[in-house]
Amino acid sequence: MELMDITVNCPSAEVADRIADALIEARLAACTNRLADVESRYFWQGRVESAREVPLLVHTRADLFDAVERLMRSHHPDETPSILGVAVARANDDYAQWLMEETQ
């Protein structure tokens, strides 16, 4: 089974925590990390925008990406949240086993 890290930028720590709790309670993530705030710049609706965002890193299985995305979208206020999945190339065996046991 392939492991995956999924990131989503959230507009606040409260939104990030709400998504994290929902993912863990649904057993779609074994662990999440709320990272330090970032200043994002992006092109949106014809102009350059900037926003302070809170990245949320989610540790899960690759086969759960679609379910994780659906849950994130249901709790995220943005029209087009950035939800990016990156395959984990390697992980220590005991951590990988724990992650597999904690997700379903």
C-alpha cells in the first residue's frame, strides 16, 4: 500500500484544526501537522492576490486521496482550495505499519 502526504492551505488555524479533527475521526488520516502560517501570492480572477494561510499536512494512504479531498472540500470555505497529494517515496517500517493500521 502506498503512503501519501496531502497538503491544503487553510484560511485560519480553526479551519485547519476542524479539517484535521474530521480526517482523524473518520480514520482517513493517521496524523496531521498544522504548519506555521505562510503568506501566499496567487493570480485569482484577473489580479494578483495575497493572503495569510495555514498549511495543513495530512499523512495517509494514497488510495484514500479522493475521500480526503471530499472531506476537505466539505469543511473548507474556499471555492478552489489547493489540495495536493505527494507520494511518499520511503518511510520507516514501523511508522508505515502504524499509519496503515490507523487508516481505513
